[in-house]
Amino acid sequence: MASTIFDSALYRDVFSTPAMRAAFSDEAQLKAYVQAEVALATAQGETGMIPREAAEAITRQAPAIALDIQQLKRDTENVGYPIVGLVRQLSEQLGEAGRYLHWGATTQDIMDTATVLQLREAVALIETQLAEVMATLANLARLHRDTPMAGRTHLQQALPITFGHKVAIWLSALQRSAERLEQAKPRALQAQLGGAAGTLASLGERGLDVRAAYARVLGLAEPDITWHVARDGLVELVQTLAVICGALGKIGYDVMILMATEIGEVFEPFSSHRGASSTMPQKRNPISSEILLANAKASRDAASLMLDAMVQDLERATGPWHCEWLAMPQVCLLTAGSLAQAQFMLSGLTVDPEAMKRNLHATRGLIVAEAVMMGLAPALGRQLAHDEVYAACRDAFDCGDALLDALLRRPAIASALPRDRLAALCEPSNYLGTAGAMVDRVLARQNQR
């Protein structure tokens, strides 16, 4: 097996996507480092911190410089960080202008800003994928707004619902996550520039002007104060992505259960040998759903690690910062993978309304015992109605016949309501509450997006 699932030629496109891997590649990271250095020089040229001609030379030449990756690797292993080696290579090839590269900055300024640039790209990819999944769910919810099925609690049939209602619940969770992601961006996607201890002392009185210009050049939010050791913005973003993975994991878990042989109400898209067993020809395993569940569990670990890394010492962390380098790419890769699997699975989901109807009637009316109880309550009182229907349910279960027949054998019930009224109460499709109206509200919110 490869060192990580994301490096595996076999599994990397199962658990993530090529676009997200590219966003967190070495090439993308080095490009972001250089972009941050160029933006710093540009900002300092604009504010008179360094000669304008030096800033222009850095801006023009630095992005095109070919880096010696092997030397940079050796420098990183020796120093612990890549920026010292990067600045040395760039400065040597920039000539006179190289004297002004990385002016007044510290390693973490460049690395944090580069990370934010990578996260910005990752979030844009995720937002596009998330919108696609939500649109697919909205179509499913609209199509099956009134498709009745058994609702289940504690893995037992509970009350009738509609498949559209179930899908709309899935959709509503992702709608809230989309809102969280939008709200988290200004707090997470901020430029970092503080200097050695966060005071910008190396830039003198023009430090705040330089930082404002630096943020503007990069298109990032300008922070009020250095956030070298205040990592809540990044933590919030990672938690939001983990919540998205969790919401998708819930969808996968539901689909897995509904695909069970004994239920058979929905199925992942069919293609030849998808989900096949090496020994059981009849198998059709829920492959995408399994990945959704696995990614949800793995993203929890990344979110937990980010929370742990929040506790940083004084003005520069001695270790917790490094934890983020593991957690942030991982949760982005997992989120992209989950969204890709969810879109594939949901866009081709096979829904079997007849199986839903068959299962809905499997208990011969017991699933609507609450409906009968509430229908009898005005005549018998709520508690007596409960006790009478409970006894009828036990009788129906023991005798193996329909709830309606058992109800009619109870004198108190038979005298309280006529047979046709009891029969109507025993029809599951008559007890869907406001499921449809709630679906409509979720769809209306989606239309607003």
C-alpha cells in the first residue's frame, strides 16, 4: 500500500480528486510561496519600503525562476522549513533586486499566507462541487416529494415519511454547511504578515500600510492583528469541511441501509461489476456510500488535530503548527473526494417506489398505530386510546393479521369510530403530516441560492 491513500495510483481518485491533489501539490505550494514573496515586494514598493524598481524586478522575474528542488529539499531538511532555502535561490537569481526580497518578513508570514492561498483555491473547488451535489439533491427531493416510504427509528419502522422528505433533510444539512463555509472564509482567508514576533517592528511605522497593501495585492482579507498563534480562523474552516464530510457520511449510511437486501428501496448507480464480489456473483455493494462513511470518520481526525493545534505557545508555536500541515490538506482532499462520490452516487441513484410501498405495508398497518391512536383520542381520551391501540397491535402481531382487523376486535375502538374511518387511519399514505410542505421550504431556500 502507498504511504497515504492520496498517493496511491489505485485509490487516489476513489478518496479524492485530481484537482484537489493539484491544489496541494509541491508545485502549487512553491508557487504560493513565490506569490506571497512577490506580493510582499509589490506592497513594499508601493509604500516606499523598498525601491520601486526593485519591487518591479522581483514581480517580473521571480515567478519565472526555476527552483532547484533537490537543493530546496536539503535546505528544508536542515533548517526545518523551506523558506530560507527558497529566499536564497530567488535572491541569487534576482541580482541587485534580490537584496530586497523577503524584506522584514519571517518564515511563518510566507508559509501561512501561502497556505491561505492554497486553501482559497481548495474552498473554491469545494464550493463548486457542493453546489452540484445540492442541485442533484434538490432534483431528487422535488421528484419524490410525495413518494411514501417507511420512516425508521432505532432501525425499526416508525411512521410513514416520503423519500423527498428524507432527501430534503440531507439537502438542508448541506445548505447550512454552505452558509457556514461562506461565513468562515473572511475569518480564515486572511493575509499573514507580522514579522519575527508579530509586531511588524522590522517595517517601522509603515508596517500596517505594507500589510494592507500586501493583503490587497493577494486578494485576501486584512487582519486587525497578527494571527501567528491565533489559529481559530483556519480551525473553523477545517471544522466546517469536516461537517460537510459528516453530512455526506450520513447520506452514505442511509443509502447503505436502504440498499440492504431485506429493504431494497434505493440503489447506487449500476455499471458492470461495480461493487462486485470476487466470490459472490449476486453482490452489488454500496461502494460510494462506503467511501462517504470512511471519509467522514477520517475527517473527524483532521478536525480533532486542528483543535489540538490551536493550543500554541507564546509568539511562535513549537510543534502544533506542524500538525496543521498534516490536517489541512487531508480534510480538503477528503471533502473533495466525498463530494465527488456523492455526486456520482446521487445523480444516478435508482429509487424503487414499489419496494418502498411494499415495505410500508409489510407490518399490515402497524406503522400507522400512532395515526389510529390520535384518531381515537378525541373519543376515548389520549391515554385510553394509546392503551387500546397498544393491545390491538400486540393482538395483530400475535395473530399475524392486519391492524384493522385487530382494531375491530376491540369493542371500545369499534364503537368509537366506524370501519371506513378506521380503514382510512390505517392507510400509511394518509399519515404524512407536513412532509411535503417542509420539502417545499427546503427547495425554496435552494432556489434562493
